[in-house]
Amino acid sequence: MRRTFVTLSISVLTFSLVGCADMRHRAGVDFARNVAWPQPFRGADSLSVVAPFEVMRDNGWRENNTLGTTLFSTENALSEAGAIKVQWIVTQAPQNHRIVYVKSGTTELETSARIESVQLAVSQIIPSGPLPQILVTDIEPATSSGAYQTLVHRALIKTTPTPRLSKFSGINAPSQQTVAPNAANAN
């Protein structure tokens, strides 16, 4: 019985010393974290703030570089406006955003005809070397007709007031001040 008691007490003492060392280690780690706060978390916080803007930027480039349905003819050939847009994407867009997105057609055959038309236009612009990616998307870019845009532009011009300069009354003459009606009647 005595032997069992001694063995049991030694094992409890050993476990408590190991447990104390582990507890002291965890307390030291917690203290170091509290002293260093907020520095270790700034990087993750910065990334969480910037990440949505990067997604928005990439979505904006995708919308800008998408060739919508209006830029293809009824035979799914690239229109003149579409060819100009492809030329801009391939030559003027920033290097990491030179990806051409093609709006998918209603059938696989229509989509493949559109992609082939875009590949032909790209190969005419860049005859040798690496070609930009051409990807299919289901998102139609926001567009409006030229007639609508003309109406909006003409309405803006009609409502713009004609420019007027204030009257010049001399080099050192103070500008005339307007007096509020209640202030004039106060005397």
C-alpha cells in the first residue's frame, strides 16, 4: 500500500510540475502577445481591407475587356467597333490586364465562332509572339445605344448655362455687397 501511495504521489508531483511549466509557458506567450498587440495583426487587417477593392478592380477590368453581343454581327463576326476594342485591349491595356473576354453566345457553335473571330483579329494585330488570353464569360457588359447617348449628350448641352463674367467696376473698387431685406428695415 505504501509503495502505491509513493508511486501515486510521485506521478502527481511530476504531472503538476509539467503542468505548471506548461501553464507558465502559456502565460509567457499570452504576455508577449499582449505586449506586441496590435502589431502582429496589422498585416491581416490591411489585407482584409484591401481584398474587396482588388476584387472590384479585377471585375472592372473584366467588364471593360468584355466583347458583348453588340460588338458581333449576326454571323458572329467581329464588327469594326469590336476590332477597335480588341486592338485597344491588346496594345494599350496594362500588361497584366491584356485578357480579352468574349460574351458567350446562345449555342456552343455561336460561342466558338465568336472566339475564332476574336483570335483572327488578335493574330492580325500581333503576328508573332505570345498572344493574350481569350476567355468566355456569361456576363454582358453594361452598354447603351448610340442614339440614347446622343440624346443624353444633347440634353446636357441644352441645359448648360452660358458662361458669364462678373461685372468689372474698377481696379480697387470693392465688390458691391447685397444687404438682406430685414437688415435694411432695422434702422
